[in-house]
Amino acid sequence: MKVLFAGGNGYYPEFSGGVQSSTHHLVQQLRERGHEAGVLAALFGDGMFGFKQRVKLKLSGERGVMDSFPGYPVVRAWHPWEAAAFAVKKLQPDVAVVQCHKSVPIGKALQAHDVPLVIYLRNVEFHELAGDLRELTSAYYIANSEFTARAYKQKFGIDSVVIPPTINPETYTTRTSGEYVTFINPYKEKGFELAVRIAEKCPDIPFLFVESWKLSDDHRAEIEKIIAPLKNVRLESRTSDMKTVYGRTKILLAPSKWEEAWGRVASEAHCSGIPVVGSRRGGLPEAIGEGGIVLDYDAPVDDWTGAIRRLWSDDSEYQRLSQAASTFAKRPLMQPARQFAAFLELLERAAASRPAQLKAS
């Protein structure tokens, strides 16, 4: 099959996050099995890479421009739904996996070219869909958690196959020196304010704050100002090699404030036996499961610091939860081969719904 992943988010190297990591892993798995895969994404136009794409786009007179930065074709456009025809012409997909930002206009644009759709529901920010999913007739649906599936069933009356974010254990499994309590993605939505309060209450414990979503200069300056008085907090820029982060992490802190659809960092940390202390929000408890401690976001900060201190100083309790995290990472639901088989089966069902004369063309 030829598979197109499409969405209104940016893509490597302009933007990275959980959606991009999961998409990249799925593309790799498809290609390893002889399928073709490409991506349709938003062009941000920043930096030298973005500048070159802007020039190519302007000179081409097309709605989109194509590169192969991640090792496979990526079509980029200011408005991806306007570049659907360009992407279909270049990549000739048998099926499209549409996800996240602007899913409805992108899906409708692809449907207009008779491309079967699989909608991958990765968050519960309904406004980001930019429309009503019920307009995407005959689409198939994947949800990344039971929480996400329930939310979309209630809102739109649709049924979904639940497939959590795909994690390649080899990418994240590492020995760890256990130097830090690590908090990834210092944004308000991810619990930055609570993470700061916890670090304040634990001046004797080193904390590592790591950028994930790219921080603007102003935002980074604000964060640096807030954490400056905290001598136990270190801020690092984002990295494409998360082993360098997990290799120094003893405990992962995930105090998310918003309704997380899953909680990919929890699953990544579990690969290395790193316990997670996280909030009871959305699908995050599903991701943490037996591999950590779940608390109400609004619980007293002493509850949060108590959980951190217990794992930091109690070796037997730490080893118990570390082993539980490793075991939880290997559960059937998170086995890449099993996840991919379920994913591929749905893609094949969607592709089979395409009229025979279109398949032949």
C-alpha cells in the first residue's frame, strides 16, 4: 500500500512531539514491510530549512512543496488542506491517516480525491478538528486510549479501535544514572507551575526540565526567570535522542494540567524501568498504570513531594515500582508488533473500500 499521513501540525525538522514520534515510527514500520509512506504537514517556514522550503514553494507556483528530510517524502504547505491535490498527485496514496489539527478540512479535501480515510484521534481538543467529524463519511477511526475513544463516542457517536501511541523500545531503553527527577515539556498545560512548586519544596533533589515543544525566545526567557532562584533545577533544550534524557532520569514527573489523551513520555520512561509520578487527567492514568504513582492535579503539593521523596530515598520502594514500570512497558497492549498488526488491518479495510476502477488507476 501507499499510505499518506496528513495533519495540520508541523513535522521534522520544524516541529517535534509525540504525534511526530508516533508517526515516524509507523512510517518506519510500513517501509520495513515493503509499503510506501509519506506525510502531508504544515510548513512553518522558520530557520534555514524553512527558508529553503518557502523559496521552493514560491518558485514552484504549487500549493505544496516536497522534501525527504526524515528519509521519506514530506509534502509541506501553509494550509495542508489546500495542498491535498498536490500530495495525491505526487504520492498517489491508497489510504490516508488524518490526525490532529484541521482533521476535518484535510479529510474533506482528501475525500474529494477519493482517498479512503483513517482518522487517528490523538487528543480531545475538539476545536482543533476545525469541523464535524460526521462530515467525513465512511471514515474509520483509531483512538490512542480508552479515554479518547469514550470522549469521541460521546461527542460524535463514533466507534474507534484503540491503539496506544506506538513506542519503539530500542529508541528509549537505556541504563540510567538516576541523577534527576525529570519534567518534559515546560508548558503551563503540562503542569509547569506545579513542577516548579514541587522543585521548590525539594531543594535537595536535582530536577531536569527538558524542552519538547519548541519554546519561543520570550517563553524560554520567562521560564529561565521563574526557575533562576531554584539552584536544583536545570533547563535543557530539546533533543532528538531521548536516551540522553532518560539515561539520567530516576523519576519522571508528569503533572499535566490538561486532559491528556495518553501520555507518551510515561510509556517512553517505562521502557527503561523509570517510574512516573503523574496526574489523574484524561488518559494519563492509563499510560502510567502500574508503573508509577497517580495523584489528583489539585492534590496538596505535599502529596506530590511526598511521592517524589519516597521514590527518591526509599530504595526498596523504588526498585518495586521500577520493576513494575518495566513489566508494564511489555504488556500486550504496548507490543509494537501487535499494535502495528491492528493498525495495518484497519488501513487495509479502509483501502479495500476504494472503488475498483480507482485502485486500477
